[in-house]
Amino acid sequence: MELHGWVTLPFAGLQKLCQKSISQKNLKKLQKTTISLQVNREVGRLISYLRDTKTESYFTMSEHSSSKYRLIFENAPIGIVHFDKTGKLTDCNDQFVKILGSSKEKLVGIDLPDLPDQRVSDAVKKALNGENGQYEGHYRSITSGNVIPVRAQFTPLIEGEQTVGGIGLIEDISEQVSLHRMLTKFRLGINRSSNPIYITDTDGYIQYVNPAFEMHYGFTSEEVLGKTPRILKSGKQRDDFYKDFWEKITTGESAEGELINRTKEGELVNVHYSANPIIDENGEHLGYIAIQDNITDRVEMEQKIRESLKEKNVMLSEIHHRVKNNLAIISSLLELETFESNDEQTLEFIRKSQTRIKSIAIVHEKIYRNSNLSKVNLKDYIKDLFAAIREAWINDDMSVAFRMDVDDVDININQAIPLSLIIHELVTNSIKHAFKTVSEGVIFIDVSERNGSVHCVISDNGDAIKEDDEFDIDQNQKLGLSLVQLLTKQLSGSLEYEVDGGLVFRIEFKKMDKSGAAENLSEF
């Protein structure tokens, strides 16, 4: 029966058509549309309801409700078309026009069986032959040129035993196609990942494992699905580890760290894990995903490195200890020489050699007793060096004090030894020459670190050189000052000096981390 240019749809046909072709999302929208249109109870029950249950969807309509049905036709969230018994499109709703991106004027009158897309044409012909026709794919509109992913269901309209036309329900499935592509990429990405991955439900039962999980742990997916990750438990973690882990991820936080798991064959494997809750846009927990990385090889290598470093540290510590002892033996041999000579100049030479050796020995002593076998703390070192110099050079008749202002600066052993010899030469030089007419001698040392450079200032309040005197270190051929220049060069540093109430030396050099304990001795 044709009313207002279109044909009423028998209830049974539309019910069946809705069941097969409308997505749950659009079915719910259609339900809301029909309910909102029931405003005129005087007209009667033109539309009862469209209800979605687990097993059925049904739509009840009076055959005398064409005006009300027209409202549904125009407001439906899916495209609806009517075609006559020849397959010519006689009517369509606005949603169908919107899906194709065309106009109603261009669409009405099209012969559907003659469409270029053979699958659409075949589905329409099937409906004209009294059967239901389906189509799903990317349809190119002949009126707009747009390519749209759609799902279509065509059903015949039958009066008596004759097919008088048909109805088509067309749904834009762009969202579903996009989601399907995304899920496909996600699935392929997980399946092809070299990292073991598993997904659990909200209770922690495994719902999925990827091939890498099966390969790493030796379990098949059938063996682990429905079980908890406890099947990997090694017994090597502390008792509260799994409790803390579970409490963390169930509150919506991510958990990350390292643990030891056990394979199906009982082999222990070290893994780095990252576990995250899966939460939808409404904040509902859907489950959990865990990604692991087998770091067994790395852990074993790190253990070997630690053991090797421990052995090397023991060896280096022993070397420093032996060097210190050997230097002490040399100093003792020099001490024996003092008993064979009465020459004051020779005795002074021996004594100076002994304290030079002592300054080097202190460096090795500090390193031997330090956990860091390559660094020396200058504050501790200079304190001990001054004590050794005082013992060797200052007697009861002399009044010489040391004033230290030294920052906590750590330097490499390769720089510590040259600096120790520089300090030794300049301090002993002041003790010997600066205080001949000064009753209270003071030697100052100031060490600081600025912008990666070490600044060392050594001065005294002596009068060995007057401010009016000209002092040129390059013209001074004494061994001690020549040694200071050479050692400063070893440090790739700068040496400045001036007379300011006493002689002032300023040494500056960049901190470096050279390797090789004897590298700085190469120029001697």
C-alpha cells in the first residue's frame, strides 16, 4: 500500500531487517528516536517500541501508522531507502543522503540493479527475487564520488505473492572499519613483538598470550589461558612482592621493575616487566596488560662485570699497597745514606728526596684505603702531606704555621701525584728560605674547584723576596722551581706568581679523567 509517495513496511520484514543489519549502537539510537516520537496518544499505538535484548530485537508498528512511521523514517540514525519492483530508488531519508554525501534529487530515480558495483546490484536483485540481500564493503557513490564503508541489508516488500519493491537499510561503518584496522594493527603488533605479552581480566586470569610468551616460557596458550601469572612464579621474590604488585595495579597505577620467573621446564629467567591497567573511556577497568623483556643475558653479563671489577679492585689495591711499601723501602735506604755522610748539602738533598717520595707514597696510601681506586680527596691528602713535611722539615727552633682552606675536591691519581710534588716543592722552599728574619712564619694554601678547574694558591708571609725585587722563575735554575714548572706542564695548567707580602704562586688546571696510573710520569 503506497502512502505519500512511499510504501509502508510490514512489521515482520522490518523486524528481521533490523535484527540483521543495524549495529547495537545505532539500534539503541533508533530506540530512543521511536520513544521520543510517541507524543500523540490519540493517534494510537503507531509505534510500540524497539527493544534490544540479549537474544532479540523487535519493532511493532500499526499498519495504519504511516505518518508516525514517516517520522521514524526521517529521523532514523541509519540510511533507509525504498525501491520499486524494477529496482528504481523512489525514496530515501536524510541519513542516507548524508552517508553518501549527495543530494536527494540526485539519488531518487537511480536504477539500483544497474549500479557499477556488482555486489550492490546483486544484493538488490536478490531482494527483488523475494530474498534478503546483503552488502558490506567500500562503496563508491556514483553521485558524489565518495568512497564510504557501509553495511547494507535489502529486503523485499511482498503483497500477496508478488514482490512490489524493497527496503534497504544502510549503515555507515567508517567507525567500525577504523576500529577494526586499529585492532588489527594492535593484534599484529602484539603477535609479532619479540617481548612476552599477556593480558588478564580484572581478576588476574590470563585471557591472551602472544607467540613470544609461548616461545620464552615454553607454555602453549591453551596451557595458560584461564590461569593466573602465578604459573611463572620462581620463588625467588620476597614474600610480599606479588601482594604489593597486585595492590598497585588494581588502584589504576602502572607497575615496573625486574623479577625472576620460571619457565615450564624450570629454568630461571630474569625479566624487566611493565604492567598496566586497561581502562576504557568511562574509567571502567577491563583488565591488565603486562609486557616483559628477557634480560637474563644482561643480568649475567653485569654479574660477570661486577666480579671482574671486584678482582681488579683487589689487584689495584694490592698494587697501591706494594708501591707505597716500595717507596717506604727507598726512603729507608736513603735514610741509611745519612749515616754515611756528614756533608750538610748532601743531607739536605737526601731529606728533600725522602719527603718527595713521601708525598707520592701518601697518594698511594690514600687510594689503598679508599673505596675509589682512582680518585684522591685533596682536603684529606694535603692535611697528611703537611704533617709529613712538618715532621721532616720543621724543628723545635722554628715557628712556622700552616693555614689551609681546601674544598672537598676529588682528582684523578694521574693529577694528584704531580700536584702533590708541586705543593711539596713550594712549601719546603718557603720553609727553607722565607722566614729567616720572620719570627712567626705562616704558609697558606687555598684549593677550590670552579667550572671544572682546580685552583691552587700557595703563599707565605716571608721576606725572602722583597716587593721591589725582581723575581723571574725562568731565570731561577734551582731544581725545585724547575720541577714546579715541569709538573705544571704535566697538568696542562698555568703557573703565575707575584710578591705580595710574601711570595704567592697560583696554579690552575682542568680536571681530567686520564687512564693509566703512570701516564703523567711519561715526560720524566
